[in-house]
Amino acid sequence: MSAFHVIKENDLFLLTQPDGDIAQPSENAFGYGLFTRDTRMLSKLSLQVNPDVFVLLSADVSRNFEAEYQYTNKERWHGSELIIPRECILMTRKQLVNGHGYYEQLIFKNYSSQSIELEVCYTAAADFMDMFEVRGYQKGQLVGKTTSKVMPSGVRFTHVACDGLCDVTDIHAASSTGAVNVAMEGDDVVLKIEVTVPARDTQQMMLVTTVHAGMAEDHIPSFHDYSQNVFAQFSNAHEGVSKHYAEFLSSAPNVSGDASFKSWYERGLLDLRMLMTDFGTGSFPVAGVPWYAVPFGRDSIIASLQMLIANPDITRGTLLTLAAHQGERVDPARDEQPGKIMHELRAGELTRTGEVPFGPYYGTIDATPLFLNLASEYFAWTNDLHTIKEILPNIIRAFDWIEQFGDRDGDGFVEYYQEASKGIANQGWKDSGDSVVHKDGRLAVAPIALCEVQGYVYRAYTKWASIFALLGDQAQVDRLQAKASHLQQVFIKSFWIEEDDAIALALDAEKSTVGSVSSNMGQVLWSGILPHSIADRVIDRLLRNDMFNGWGIRTLSSQELAYNPLSYHNGSVWPHDTSMVLAGMQHYGRTDAVSKVAGGLLKAAKKFELLRLPELFSGYGSDEVESPIPYPVSCSPQAWAAATPVFALQAILGLDPEVAKGQLSLNPVLPNGVDQLVVEGIRMGGGELSVFLMRDGDRTACSIRRNSTGMDIIFKTI
């Protein structure tokens, strides 16, 4: 069973125990609560129904924005008198977030022939902790002021932060049968409602929680009395979010033909939709819940890249959001430089008061070249020249950062080095402290040049040379093509390890090769920097048993000294990482590898609840354990894990569009274990593409069912 349940809409999410309660803080080591803007707005919300006879039957959080718990009752005696027969009441507890508030509805259905008296009791508290404090990473040195005030049928919790901004949580309770009694009990507020459920009848009650985070004191709205329309409020909120989900799903291609793949793909879409958030510059995916429901450069970019086949609008929101927070100055305390794309943006009190450097923090080496790649891919899929011109100054500044700050020593490679005292030491996607390790077990010393980052830069040069050609800027075309050619030459010379059929993980401060065999070289494939002869050898190396464990690509070879299948980055499997490797394998036309690895990911997904791949799972192979062993504190859902089946679909199709040129290429192959797929409604070029894939012996047959895109289809051959 999961250690938590989470529901989310926009920037509000509820993290509960598996029974739907928020445990009191003294028993809340996991960090349960109601959160927005990186602040815990409720730290306790527990339900008690008296008499204490109810037993949990089921829990369902599959719809992502709502949770439903169902209970029935044990029998209750008073002396020799049976006052509540067993299993005569169905209690349904519904929880819903809609971005503006949190709703909890209790419905009591009495199937007995007698009236039943119940007392509903909610205990609530709010500590307004910053997420860094909730997780135990940082204890705030400054202390704000928190107060509670009993209101008619509810309570208002208020926190005045050290910077003068206010956080407010209002709870209003309403019942169809009686008044609400509200009282303080220490730091807690207790709301009690007497409920009479007539024979063979139904009664209900409602909690409405609204939050206001980071507001000036004179802008806080008055406490709202929902008693006149509280049940309509719940219905309207549910209808509104349901409609948005339906619109999101309908805009993506429809997949059928294989029930498991369809379920995996649709779960990915639902989970990615859950993570969509708008901070004022367009909707984009935050990194993951519960711990990283904030803008992340690398994570948001990669998830958006993975989702292009399903929804290019996500990419536009991500590009505009990251462009709005692009680095402007040299600030070592935040690892910021002009033109650099941020790593992470937090909005809690510790960030606002400067106790942590995350408003935003720029300690990432790969977000900037990935930003350039995302923009070029967005253009390839949409031909949206207006947006490209809008962010063109940001593009130029990003290239300037690569050449002026990213390449610290002028050797042609982009390196990272932590300058912020409270920042991150390893600044690639494998950002744990032990993730860049030599074959002899020594940790690499920064500045460090990661192999995949050089690939990202190469791809940015080549893709943007083509875009600048369309823009008529020949000087940029010539410059970027020359940069790409030089980088490719020095990369092969410095990173290729002939005797291992491998690309080195990195170069360290001494320019020594960090020769560990890792999944990073698989992401290099996606960049196209390798000649075919080397790429084929790398792909074959990745398919060996020490790297491909039957479900995905290990982050580190099981033959390496530092291999640990239970570690975060040294032998685990990250689905998004494997999906990037898949894209690279398809880039070089290795459909045999695509079929094998995509089939492994699908096989892994079948082992997880709801077919929801987690952020990562252990590196133990399918020949060692029955099911992938999950990592204990991984985010779920997590953006780039959720988007993995969508990106896998693109790799399976071998779909590579160039809308501006009026052409798209296909190189389809079915995953192992899948005999047919129908993909309908891929939107490109003002029209749609639909295809049918069928296994035909040892090959995949493809027929085009519809092509209204106006583009020519080229079946790629390598």
C-alpha cells in the first residue's frame, strides 16, 4: 500500500495518509498536509465519527483531483439493546481540490429501518511550515506569528511571515441536518456536527477550505460564509475540473489495439494533467508531487519534450515560464549567471526571507541547452514562428551563457561547479552527491563536464542552425554549424572509450575520463552527436544484461564498483531516462532496440498500481525479482515518469515532424509483447495523422488511416 495519497489541481495539493486523514504534526514525519506556494496550509485534519463503528472498505484516488473513501459500520450495542445494526450505513468521504479550495463531503446512507444518531468531529490545525521545514531539510531561523480565530461555523488560521506577508486558511463546515459547533482545544480547532440519518434516507455535510498564500495583510478577503450554497459549490467545482480533464485528454491522440499499452498511456496523460500549474505565464508541468510541485527547469523541459506528440501547448507554457525567470546577473549565492535557465523556483517563507537560495536557484548545467532544444522541437512540431520570435532574445542569451559561462575554461565543453554554499554539488540530472563516480569508486571532482550535456549542446547548435536559416540569419547559421562540427570532433576524441564500447560518463577537473558505464551515454544518442558506427556499438552495449535489466536501462552498469541497485542514481532505473535512451535508439534507426526496451517499460508498468511508473525503481533485474522494487520516497506522480509512455509512443512510431518543411518521417516498430496499436488524432500542421501498426512475423506493418496534416510522409530507412 502507498504511504500516502495525493490529489492536486493547479498549485493546490492535498497529501494524506492512505485513510484520507492528515495526521497531527507530532505523528506526521512523512509531511502530510494541504499545500500551496510551497507552504503547508493545513497540518492536521482528522475525521472521527461517533459512535466509533466505521470500517474503511475502499479508497480511490485514480482521478487525481479527487479521492473517495467508503466505509461501513460494525454493530453497536447499548447493554442488551442493538442501537446500530452491522453494515447498515454506507459512509462516503469525498475529497476534491479545484485550485481555489479544498472540499470534503460526507454522505451517510442509512439502509436500516431505524433512525441513527451520529456525531461528526473534525480536528484541524495549521502550522504554515515552509516545504523545506516539512521535509526536515532546513529549520527556519526566523519565526512568524500564527493565530486561530473561531468564526461562525468555521475557523480562520492566519500566519504573518517574517517578511510581513500573510498566509490564511479558512475552514467552513455545513450540514444538511444541524448547526456546527466550533471550539478551540489547545492549538487545534474542533468542529462538531450532530447528524441524524432517518431510516432508509441520506444525509450529508461539507467542509470547504480556502487558502490565501503570500498576501499583503490589507488584501486578505473576509471570511466567507458558504452555508447558503455549499453543496452547489462542491458540485460546480467537481464539474469544472472534470471538464478541464476531459478537454486535456481529448486534445491528445487516442490509442487503442492493446489494452495494457492504452491504460499505461492514458495513465500518463492523466498524471501529467494533474501536474499542470500556471504561475502567470502559461500552464506547464511541475516536477512531481508531493515534494516538487514547483517549477523545475530540467524536469519541466524534459516532460514537455516528452509530451509534444500529445500536447504542444504544454511546451509553449514551459518556454514562456522559464524565459520569464532566465538569469540576469552574476550571483554566486544562487549559482546564477546571465542567460542561464533556472533549476528550481520556490515561493515559501524561507525562500522569500533568503534563508534558502531558491527564489529561483540556478544550479543546473543542463537546463539551458535543454531549453534551446525544447524551443527547437516546439517549432518543428508547430511552426509557431510568433512564439519563437517572442523568445528569440532568450534564445540568444542562452547561447551566450553556454559560450561565456558554461564553458568555464574554454576547452569547448560545458562544465558545472557549485558556487552557492547552500546549493547543489552535482548539477546534472543525476544530482545526488555520489552520482559521478570513477570506475575505482572515487568521486569525480568539479568542474565536471557530463557527456549528455555536450550532446544537448550539439543538438541545440544543429537544430538552431536550421531555424536561423529560415529566419534569414546566415551569420548565425555559419557560426552554429561550425560550433557543432568542432564539438563533435573533440567530443569523440575525449569521451569515446574504444575498449568498453562506451561513452565516458564525464570529464573531471583534471580532464580525466570518468569511465563508468552509465545510462548517460544513452541520452547522448538522442543528441545525434555520434557517428553511426559508434552509435550502434553504444546501443549494443546498453542492451547487455548489466545495463538493460529487463524493465529499463540501469543508471549505472551492474559491473561497476559503485553499483547499488537500491541507490538513487548508481544502478536504479529511471523511466524518463530510459525513454530518452529509446528516443536515441530510434534516432539511429535501431528498431530492434526500441522494441525490446519499450516492451520492458510496459512490462514494468504492469507491475505498478494503476500502471503508474514511479520516478525510479531499483535496478534488480527481471531475472532476480518478480516485480520492480520501488524507491521508498520517490515522487508519484512525477512529471517525466508520467510522460514516459507518451514519449515511448513517439519512439515506437519513429515520428519526426518538420512542419515548416511540410514533411514528417515515420519508422514504426511495435514493442515486445504488443501485436497491434491504433494511434488516432496526432495533431500537426493544422490537421491530424492516424496510423495502424500490426505485427507481421518479425516486422511491423504500418498503414496510414488518415493524413490531413498537409505534410508528406517519409518512411525512414537507416
